[in-house]
Amino acid sequence: MTKHFSKINAPAEVKSDIWNSLKFVTKIPNSKIKSVMNKRDQLKTKLSEQILMATDRSYVPTKTKWITEVDGHVRRVAVPVKVRRWWSDVDSGKIQISLFHKGKPIELEPGKDAIEVSSQNDLVSTLKLLQKSIDLGDFDSLLK
């Protein structure tokens, strides 16, 4: 004689306190996580360049390029790259900062795409705060 167990007759399964203390979620695919992290890194790299431009007036961003000379020798040369500043001076000595992704300004809030700081002294500290904000994931929904 075999016994048939059904879920209807089975007693309710009791879970431990450890099990009940865990938070269960749907797994986010690794490809999506990588995509978000790459976008964060790109924005942080560009922001680091803006910080260098703001702190050192003589800083000129460069890239390396291979050049073939007339005699046939090939050598690597540093070539300056034109990079647009993300901040601009406005009336009464204030500064506006706009962040760009893929060449377009990021809309930080509906209808607002710039951050206003009171002076040149606050520019670098605000740019560094923005880097921390990127690390915290505040820009993830804005980077498309």
C-alpha cells in the first residue's frame, strides 16, 4: 500500500527566523549591470577631465597618434584634443554647470539641465560632489 501525499493535506511549511529575515528579489542580469557601470565610468572620466581643466588652467587634454614621417619612420605623438568646458559664467559672478552624455546635456530635473554655483571657488567642490553622486547611482536613470 502506497501513501499519496497532497499539498492540501500537508501541514503548512514553517520557515526559520533566518529565512524570514532575508529579502528576496528578482536577479538583475549581469549585462544590464555592466552597461550601467560602463555609463557611470564614462561620465566619471569626463567629469575628472573637467575637474583637471578647472583646477589647472594650463591643462590641455591630449591623445596619442601614430605619425609616419617623410623618411618612413613611424613615431607616436601627443596631439591636443579640443574639449568643451561644462561650466560657464553667468551674471553676478555665478557659474552654471551642465553635464553632458553622448554630446547632449543631461536633463537633471524636468526642464532643468544646469546646476548653479555661487563662485569659482565652489566649482571644483561641486564637480567632486557630482562624482560621488554618480557613484551612488543618482544618474543611472538619467543616462540613456
